[in-house]
Amino acid sequence: MSYKIRKAEFTDIDAVWLIEQKTIGSWDYNQFLEELNRDFSIFIVAEDESIHKYDADAYPIDGYAVAWRIADEIQLNSIAVCNERQNNGIGTLIVNYIKNMGYESGARCLLLEVRSKNANALNFYKKNGFEITGKRKNYYKDDDAILMELKLR
């Protein structure tokens, strides 16, 4: 499989929504639509170039991320890879794309929050260079948030 990371388009929203429902499940459909119109939003998808875009039985989108560029920081708000494609490097490809965008735009750091009980996500972020910088008690209704940062300069 060969993946291309690109800006999300309106026609990607159904595939993104499907991934969201089967993985994280915290965003609603309209939130993704709103991201398409925000100037500060970095909304990207990982497209499997081996799947033809017009194959009615297959979505070429296997992952996505939404981040916000505010001042000299990038806040990673959501990232997911479809369950069937996890642990194949797609998440790292997406994070590296955002890192490179950050470097090129002069961002100082990449920030995120992750559920304290989500060991897989915590390990993924640590493996990709993020460090724990703090904790927000009861950030989620059933969990604390671990704050993480990746310095870009």
C-alpha cells in the first residue's frame, strides 16, 4: 500500500466519519464539515493510492487528523486510523506530515491531550517524540487527560 497525505475535501467526510465512529467516536459529522471552512484548521487524510477513488465498494481513506495552527503552536485535536490498518505506519505518516508542516511554518511545538487510560495512544505519541508535560483532572467525563508536547525548534 502506498499512502498520500493530502488536505481533506468534502467528498472525504463520509469516510472520515466512518473511521471516527469505529475508533474514537467523540466528534460528530458536522464538526468535520466545519473544519473544512476554518482558516486555521489543518484537516488531512491518508489516502491509499492503490484503491481507485471511484470504487463504490472501497474507501481510499484509511486515516485522518485535525489540528489547529494558532500563533506559534499546532494543537493536534484528533487523529485516527481505521482499525483494519492500525500498526501499519499510517499514524506515524500523518504525525510526520503535521510535524513537517509545523517546521515549515515556524511553529514552536505540537500539543495534544490524550486519555490517561489509553495506553496504546500514549505509547504511540511517545514513540513519535512527544513528552508528557502535565495532566488535566477529569478533562473527559470518565478520565483524566495527559498533556503532551513535541518541540519543533
